[in-house]
Amino acid sequence: MEFSSRARQKHARLAGDRREQYPHSLQFYLEPPTESISLVEFESFAVDRLKLLKVVENLGVSYVRGTEVYKSKLEAELRRLKFPYRALAEDDYEARRKDHISHFILRLAYCQSEDLRRWFLQQEMDLFRYRFNELTGGLMQDFLEHVNLSFEAISEDLKNELANELSVSTPGFSLPKVKEQMFYKVGLADAVDLFRARRVFIKDGFAYVPFKEIDVIVLNNYRTKLSKALALTARSLPSIQSDERLQPLLNHLSHSYVGPDYSIQKNTGKISLDQIDALSVKSFPLCMRQLHRALRDSHHLRHGGRMQYGLFLKGIGLTLEQALEFWKKEFIRGKVDADKFDKGYAYSIRHSYGKEGKRTDYTPYSCMKIIMSNPPSQGDYHGCPFRHSDPELLKQKLQSYKIPPSGITQVLELVKGMHYQLACQKYFELTHDVDDIGFSLNHPNQYFTESQKLLSGGRELKKEFSNSGNFQQKNNSQESINSSSTLTSADAKADTELEGLEAYFTED
């Protein structure tokens, strides 16, 4: 891709010439964009797609894919972020262009490690599945032809001849249903997953696939292409990393936080030091509860823990004077005397409040920063317990906090699926005895704020039931993302700011 600061007017003039690039609202993203875009548009497109994929992840865990509530919420987010959402839209060139370019930007950002590639691939697959299944029969056939997956629909005569075999070999298909459904003749190599699952009729090296199962074949094809493309993109990273404009943006996107800015302290001075022990049990996320407990037990935290916990306490409202008193009282109960604290540690605390050094007001860590940066080593207590703890130790910790066995199982399943923020969200529900928290959790200070709202009666939570009467978790990601949501340039700023701050926290 080429990038420049050329005016958007040029794109408008050329738009008519490029509309043939996007004949469908859906694509396999086989050809990278070649036009020039500004760095502002580069970042804007990438952030919007990242917000969309976060919603896709949350909805995929909170609802059954394909249900009406899942589809309505995802369509609402597509519309809000101006991505293609209606296959029959007469003029959605700008949405298709944004969809195309933003996919390739995030492909660059998320090809940098195996974990990032796996996450990106899963969310893009879920997004593609939703879009493909929303196509009408005619548009679906057009798309299959466009991506060279044009399968032959069998004739009515052949379907009637094979009706009994199709009914017996295709789960859920009675004879009347076989006669209503269109079947495709597909090469066995393309339908191997359906064949293994015994979901299709096989004859003479071909699988006879019902229309409703064709998405399995298309999705497998897309997964193969995207997985290969991510691997190839990773190999070309050295050439991208040499670009001083792009590399900081790409690194930040893979760790970015897209929620409210918690560097703005709204409760400064409203929390007393005497309240912290009780608040740590009632309203701290597990990562901060773990740090607080370790500090009380050992009267010391290493620099990673002090940075993570100190900025969190600042974010919930501790003043500089309170922070100095809090840390000093605790440290002098251990092996640090008052003189050593005043000479070494006090400076770093004043620095984090913007009173020393560059006079920068530092930002509390987001969930993504905690999960993706600076993993803890032996003797450390920082990081995300859902990401960095051994599952058995995590289980023991949850048991000690009186989490019911069924809840622990749910949390561990989310951890196993690498849904660490959703595991923390489930922890919130279990510790607050609610079924529906009504927000998407992205920040430890958000956890604290929402907990305090709930405990003080400022938030009303409801239960939601599916049509079948079974409880479905509701995960209204829009609320969190909409409320003063920006790519916090504050978070981007924090990455560079903390380079200076870390130097003051390196003393153990």
C-alpha cells in the first residue's frame, strides 16, 4: 500500500473509475489496495475495524451465532462504523473501500505474532460468516462465481432420483425437505470437513451439499487463504518496520484500547486510604486485587507491579499526597526505611503524577496493554491473571474468593479460548451476583467505576432470555465503545511516555 497526505478530493474524482474493484459487498481480500491514503485515514479506518472485531469477539461469546439478537447487534455496529451491511445497497462504494483497506491495515498489525494472527483470523472468520449468510440466494451464487467457487446445482431429476440417499445421509433432512432444498455437486476435496462429520451424501468422488451447508466450504476456503496470507505478510514485516511513519501505528494497533480515557480523574480525593482494603475485595478487578494482596503480604512490589497498580490507584482517585502516604506506609513495614523511600521511590510516584521529569500526566493501563505487554516473571504479581496465571493456580485463587464451581468452569473455558477480557467480565458477574453487566470490559478502571455504580445503585442490570427461554448473556459492546470512545491517543501517548517512567521504577 502507498500512503500520502493527498486530498480526499482526488479520491472522489477517481471513485467512479474504481467502483468495479468492489462488485460485491463481500470479498476474500485477495488483492491489496494500491491507492494513496493519508495517515489520518489510515488510523481512522484501522481503529474502526478494530472496534468492529472487538464487538464480533464479544458477541460470539455472549450469544449463539446466527440468532436474531446476534445478527441485529452486529448489523447495528456495522452501520454505526460505516462498513458494508446490506448486500443490496445501491451505492456503498465508500463502505466497501473502507472495508477493503482496513482489513489490510489490521492484517499488517496482527501478523506480528502467533497469538495476534490467531485472534485476527477468528474474528475475521466470524465476520465473514455473518456477511455470507446474510446474502440472498442470487447474490450468494454471484459471489461464489466471483471467487471461483462456482459449484454446480444438481437438476430436479437427479435430486428426485437421489432423494432417499440425500435424506438418509444429510442430518435433519426429511424427504419433503430434500425436495425443497437446493443441492450442489462439490468435489470431495472441497467438502472434506462435511464428509468427516458424515453430513453429506458421497457418490463417484463428489459430495452432494445442501444449500445451507455451502457456507462451511466457503469458510474453509477463506480460512486457508487468509491464514496463508497472514504468514506471507509476517515474512514481509522487515520492510514495513523500516518505515518510521507506519511501524509505531501498527505496533500500537495490536495493543490498542478503544474505550474512555481514564487519565482524567473524576474522583480525585474522594477515596480515603482506609477504604482501599474493602474496595479491593468489592470493586477491584482480579489483576488489581492480586497486586493489592501481594503488597499487603510482602510490603513490596517490584517495578512492574508498582507501575500497574500505582497508575490504577491514581485513576480511581488517589491524590499525589495520598499515593505517597499509601506506598510509604506499606514499604517501611518491609525492608525499606523511610529515608530510602524518600530518596528513591517517592520521586517515581511524583513522576507518575506529572510532577517530575517531563511533567507528563501518565495514563492507567488498559486491559490490552496489561495482556500484551511486559509479562510477569518469577516474583512478579503484575499482568493479567487470566492471561498469565497457570489455570490450576487461577482455579485455586477463584475458589479462595468463594466463586461457585460452575462459575469457575465458565471462567476457565473462556481462558482456554483466550478470551481473557471476557473471563474478567464473567468474574465481574460472579462477584457482583448479576447475569447481565451491560457493557464490554476493556479497562481495570472501567471495572472499578462500573462496580461502584452497581453497588451504589447507579446501574440497573437486567436478565435477557432467548426465544427458547434459555438465558443468553448480553454483551452490549456498543455502550462501552460509544461512550467517549476514541483510540485513545492518550494510550498511544502512554506507550512513549512510559519509556521515561520505567527508568524510575527499575529499583526493586
